[in-house]
Amino acid sequence: MTEADFNFLRLLLHLRSGLSLSPEKRYLAESRLGILCRRRGIDGLATLVHQLRQGSDATLENAVVEAMTTNETLFFRDHTPFDLFRNAILPEKLASNASSRSLRIWCAAVSTGQEAYSLAMILDEMAPRLAGWKVQIIGTDISAEVLERARTGLYSQFEIQRGLPIQMLLKHFHQNGDKWQVSERLRAMVELKQHNLLEPNSHLGQFDVIFCRNVLIYFDVPTKAKVLGLIAPRLAPEGAVVLGAAETVIGISTTIVPDGKHRGLFRDRRSAHAASMTLPLEPRLAQGGARY
């Protein structure tokens, strides 16, 4: 791949998906897009870039974005955010939403669905307290391919072994050939939609809880700010945002700020729970998160 072709791909990926592909990741582009070329019968990367430069094949552009999107995920990934959801966010929402008896959760960049189904399992644990409530989990992703996988709820033995407690496996899954499938009841709790985080999102409505974990680390700072700016209006009053462990809003967003009580939790600035950003927190930005 020539330098000019690689720079074209970097620009295309940034414009279409927000991905910030650093120069040292050239090998990754060559590897993943080489597989795409073989799969689609394209004679090499130079031909692929030539076709992309024509700008007339949206399906090919989508395929390139999907090939370069990282879809690494697992059930109850990192544990802490799910403990936070179970022990802090849910009790708060049960109290604050008692009159409306409704709860809406958005899993942004949901990938193959493990995060959304993990939240559904926690909600199932609290079914008696949520009786009569309208509960919605909306999962979105830029990739149609991973969303289709998420809809089936089918996972390999390897995927099942990554983070899923045995008691939850026995309760919520059944074997389907050589794979395990999420129960129909749990799948009915999760609605999956294709959505690019860089695009307008008012059609999604407002949410009490937004999980947007381990996606901002792949964006440059202006793109992170844009994504957070689009997420903020989707947050209901007193709503909560959960980001990845290596992600922060400090120095990036003025509308979403750290929660005053719980590490890893963020709020709309207007929320009574939001903490003012103080000087001791600012140096964390210098460390930042890994960039793609």
C-alpha cells in the first residue's frame, strides 16, 4: 500500500466513522483490508483504494469501515461498570422514576451484544422490583454485520467463557448446536439499531442511562468532543453516562462532567449530582487513553 493510498484510507475512515488511524497502524489496515479484498474478489489493496476513490460504491465503503472497526467485547466486561449499574444507578432510577415507571438504557457501540445482554441479566435479577415498569435497552452500532450477530444471540464456547458466570449461563442460555444462545425472553428485552455515533441521534429519544464504553479511545480529541456533544442531549434529567476505564470527559466536554459520588460515572452538567471539575483532576487528561 502506497503512502498516498494509506492516507486516503485514514481520511475516509475518519470522515465515515471517526476512527483515528495512526501511522503505526498501517500494518493493521493492510492485514484487515487484505482479507476484505480476498473475500470480495478484489485484486489487491491498490485496486480497493482505486474503487473507493471513485466514490460510487457505498456498500464497499461500509465494508471497509466494518473491517477496520474493533469489535472486541465480552460479557460483564471490566465488572466495575456493571456493579455500578446494579448497586448505584438502578436504585437511584427506581426512586427517581417511580412516577413514570419507565427506564431507558442506551448501549452505544454495542458490537455483538454482550454488554446489552449483560445489563438485561442484571435487570432480570430485579424483575420483582421492576414489575409494571416499561424497560427498554437500545443497542446501536455502526456495523450491520455485528448487529446481525447480536440479534441471533448466538455465542461460541470461547465467547461464553469470557466473563459469564456459570449460574447466568445455566439460567439465560441454551445450547444450539455447538453454540450457546441467549434466551428468547432476554433477546426481547434488547432492541438493536444501526447508528453512527457521528450522526444526529434525536430519533433515538432520551435515556436514563447511557453506556458508551471503550469507543472514545479510538477517536481523536475533536471527534470525542463531537460524540459527547451528540450524546448529551439524549440524556434525561438526572441521567447517567458510563464510559470505559481509560476514558474521560475532562478537557473534552463542558456538558457532560464527572459525577460527584461515583468514579467512572458522568452526568449532564445541569444534574444535581454532577461535580464541578476541579484542578486536581485536570492533569489526568495529559495521560489520556490509547488512540487507534
